[in-house]
Amino acid sequence: MRHEAFTLSAANGRRPQIPPGFAHGVQTPADDAEWTNPIPAPCTPSAGGGLPHDGPLVGIAWPMQKAGAAPILRYRSPDMAA
């Protein structure tokens, strides 16, 4: 599995296009950041899936994760928090 990392800000106006079915995650240093991802059809929670952010399959060294500090996570669906 591979990943891409981007710095997004109001100043640079970058907006990645995430195709349907692609896993994605967002990390922010701000408590009040907003992220929206337009979807082409109504959400069907039973059709969704996910990967744990720190799972071995993902293999991402999140840049703002401090050693020993637990991240604050917000999941799209409650079943991902398990």
C-alpha cells in the first residue's frame, strides 16, 4: 500500500480529489479545522469500510504524532472506533 501527503491550507487552496472507494485520512494541527469531501451519491453506511490509522497495512508515520501521545480521532462511522 502507498500513500500521498499534501499540505492543505486556505492560503494555498489545494484540494485533492479522492476517488470513490479510496481510503483517506486527514491530520491537522488546528482544533478548529474543517474538512469536507464531496461524494457522488448519498452515503450508505453499510457499504463503507475502513482501516485503522495506525494499522500495519497502512504504515504511515503521521508527521504530527508525538511519541507516546495518543491522537484525537474522529471516525466517519461509530464502528470504526472499535
